[in-house]
Amino acid sequence: MFTRTDALRLDDACTLKHKRAAFSIPEGMIYLDGNSLGVLPASAMTRVKRTVEIEWGQDLITSWHKHGWGELPQKAGDKIARLIGAEAGSVVVTDTISINLFKVLSAAVAKRPGRKIILSDSGNFPSDLYVAQGLCSFMADGHELRVVEPEEVYNAITEDVCVVMITETDYRSARRHNMKEITAKAHEKGCLIIWDLAHSAGAVPGQLMDVNADFAIGCTYKYLNGGPGSPAFVFVNPRLQNEILPALVGWWGHAQPFAFEQNYVAAQGITRMQVGTWPTISMQALDAALDVWADIEMVDVYAKAQKMCALFVELAEARCGAHGVTLYGSRDFAHRGSHVCLRHTQAYAIMQALISRRVIGDFRAPDMMRFGFAPLYNSYVDVWDAVEVLRGVLDGGLWDVEEFRERKAVT
């Protein structure tokens, strides 16, 4: 039988154990929600303090040159590129994930005139589907969003599809699509493809250039630990960068933004994906957070993630299965992301009881408790202790109180 002592041994042998010290983890908290909001890196705290007190407070507008504010989108983009399997100069940090999706989706649709179908799947994050629905409605020219089951995506890629829009890692089941096969099929049928890496970046090894992906988007406040609302990233394959033009453009994507010309002339390369001025304080926090990854290989991160997820499920089923707790998603941990959803009819109340005991996860409708495992700062002991708290909550019926049943706006 696996014990807490065994978990301690795994932690002692882990090559990533030294990274935990780089993060500011509240004392006594087991934080398993890094797939929603990553933990604060100590380096980001230091950088933000300097940015506010010195760069903004003392140097003001001169900081655009003196402290490199103007280069932050490309600088941070290159740091992310290594993690997602992209080339330097193919990723820029800018705007939000939904805005970036609108930009690449509108550009991709324009590259495939005569085709009217945007293909996605029912496991996609709903906000992505909303963006596609909004674009189709705005264009009002016959474009439509076609949504199929995740298992049907490959066969649904046909010659009438202009764009395939897929999230690599399902935000609930953690299922990972086969990026290589789907991208190849899309290109075989003459489609362009957009990958959403929101639950992949910083969690699974990236492969954008290996599979010759066209576009990708992702957020930075989850496994990349950029902070609440930190700006998102967008990837455009170098072969397409100077050929596409999004429907949403702005002065920071202009070839000469400070020439203040009345007509838009797109910059060369990935810079044309920028629109407005970025939130500099947040961008500095992200840039500092990304430095934590400088000596990390994603294969090591993913190897630990698979072990942690498998162990969590094994322990949860053994110790909590009698209470009706079941796994949502596949048991093939080699083809999953870095989070686990457990199902229970009282999932919301149980999660609130866990949170009150400082085990932090989140709830996803209709009946899922979601736990994210961030290998840079989560330990195997975290896994053991979290399941022990969950067992205690279930054994004692500690979730069955009115305050834990009352739904909050953010779950």
C-alpha cells in the first residue's frame, strides 16, 4: 500500500523539487488550482515592485527605452516559444486569449475564401466557441460553426472546412488531441488549423513546429504563473506571418507606429498581431515568471505531471470511491493534460468544504471537482495530503452544510 512516507521518497528523488522554493506558496495550503491561476513566483513580486517604484514611479515615460518596455511582448513571447515547441520570433504576448483567437480566426477564414465551415468540438472551452459564433454572425455571409464530439474531429475534417479550431487539452476531461494527426489531416484537406494551448502551455511538451501548426493561442496565468489576467500569447507559423491580416488591427501592429499614418500598413512578422498598448506592470510580472522556466525541460515536467495525476486518481478511488467519487476522462495518463476531474453528485459543496480546509481546487458544472497539478511547485506529498482531506470530508459528511451549497459567481 502506498503511504505518505512513499510520497516523501518520491519528492526527495524528484529532479524538479528545487523549483518549489521559487514560488510564494501560502503556509499550510495545498494549492491544486494552478490550471486556473498559477502561484506567485517570488521573482514576479520583486519585478512588479521595481516596475512600480522605480520604472513608473521614478523614470516614468523614459522607461519605454531605459527599462525595455517596448520589447516586452516579443521578449516574453520568445520565452514561451521554447515551451510550446515554436521558433523564436513566432510568438508574441498581447491582448487576451479571446481577442487573439478572433484575430487568427478572422485571418484564417480570409485565407480560405469559398469555404464556410469552422470546425470545433464539444470539449472545446465555451469561450472559444462564442468567439467563432460571434465572427460568423458578424460576417453574415454563410459561415457557420460546426461542433462535433471530440472523437469525431478527425473524420469531420473535409474539403468544406476552412478552419479547424481545437483546444489540445480538454479543460474538464484533460483529454489531449493528437496534434500531429489532426494537423496533418487538416492540411491534407486544405484547411488551416488553430490550436488553443490554454491547458497545455507549461503543462505538456509543445510541438507546434514539429507538426507544422498554422496558429496557436494560449493564456499565461495558468501553468505559466503570469498572474491574474496576465496577457495571452499568439503563435503564427513563420511561413504565414507576412501573408495573413487579422480583422482587428491597431497601432502596435503597424509597420511604423510612431509615424502616426492615417492608413494601416502591417508590420512584418509576428509583430503585426499586436493591437493596443499592453498592460506593462502585468507584462513585467509575466516576463519575470517565465524566467523560472529557463533551465527546465518540458519532458521532465510532463513526466512528473503524469505520475502525480495517476497517483491522485489511484488514491482517490481507493480511499474515497465508496462515497461515489469517480474519475471523469481517460485513464491513459500518457495522453492527458496535467489536471484531474473527479465526479460526485455533491461536487460543488464538497469542493467548498475542501477549500475551507485549505485544499484549493475548483468546480466545473455539472458535477466535477477539478484538481490541477503544477509540477514545478506541487509535491507528491500534496497529492497524498489532499486525498486525505477529501477522505475526511466525505467520511464525516462535512460538506453537508448550507454555506457550502450556496453557489458563488466564480466557481
